[in-house]
Amino acid sequence: MKRNFFLISFLLVSLSCAPRYNAVVNFRGAGFRQVIVLPFENQTTDMRAQQLLRKKIYTRFFRHGYLPLPLKTVDGKLKEIGITDGGQLRAVNLKELKKLFGEGALFYGTVEEFTFQNLGFIIRKKVKLSVKMVDLSNFETVYENTAQKKDTKIYTSKEEAKKAFIRASAVKLLSNMLNSPMVRLSEIVVRRIFDKIPRK
């Protein structure tokens, strides 16, 4: 029990020291409506993370009045130059992407965390996404931001922890079966990303 107390205390201190991110917002003079949502780089072990977040970003652009290029079209064009993974985009020149897509804005994403940890006394979920938006007309970065959402539950009694462990295991199993892990946290992160993107 003493060990659990110190572990819980450490986590509470860690949560209170969460980093804050300063967004780069430079949409002045940007006239594009077409957005190319590129495959996201996935730095996590969850293979579905980038697909889930990318689709939510794509849908959100429609709601914001933009015209995102269909994801299948984007992926097809990238495959023409040998790109099948978001991590490969770092090596691709912007001029080459402009030649491929024409006008509009490129939207990059990096999934930094997509965690569902069930440790018995502690159940921890976290989604963290960094994004960058580049105007293809002048190659300027018009937007850059990082958003995250955490959900941590701490149980001090063995009985509560046991019940929570079983519930969380069932939730994770069901989420995996439905191919929609941590949807609520992902939606909050996407909403925070779009807080500073102007509507069209």
C-alpha cells in the first residue's frame, strides 16, 4: 500500500506539470480552400492511431468549410512517388509535393502518443497529436500546433482497483474489436487543433 501511495503521488505531480504549447498561426493572406491531409507519422505502437486521427481531421476540414482532397486520392498520388507511410514524408521536397498536388495546403500530422494503460490501481489514457499546415503557393507554414488530452483514474482500494481493471480491460477489448480506440479523447484533441484554424 505504501508503494502505491508513492506511485500515485508521483503521477499526480507529473500530471500537474503538463507542458503548454504555443501555436504558430499565420493565415493572413492565405486564399486556399483545398487541403491535402497527408498520412500521419505514427510514433506509437498502435497501428490504428494515425488512421483514426487522420480521418477525424479530414472530416473536420469539411465542417470548417474547406475542400479536403479524398484520402484515397492523396494516398494514390503519394504511392506514385513511392510514399506509403507518413514517416517517409520528411524526405520529400515541398516542390515535389506541389508538382504532385498542385494548389492548396499540405496538412502534416505526427501521432506522438496514443496510450491506454491499465495498471490496476491506475488507468491512464492519453492522445497527443502535433500538426503542421503548409501553403503550397509560397511554401510558408500557416499553422503549427500540438494538442493532447489525458484521462487518468486512480483507485486507492484494492477492491475498486480490481473492478476498474476488469472494466477497463473489457472496454479496451471492445474498442479494439470496433476499430475505434479512445474515440472520445481523439475527438477532443482534434477539436483543440481546429480551435485556431479559421473557417471558410
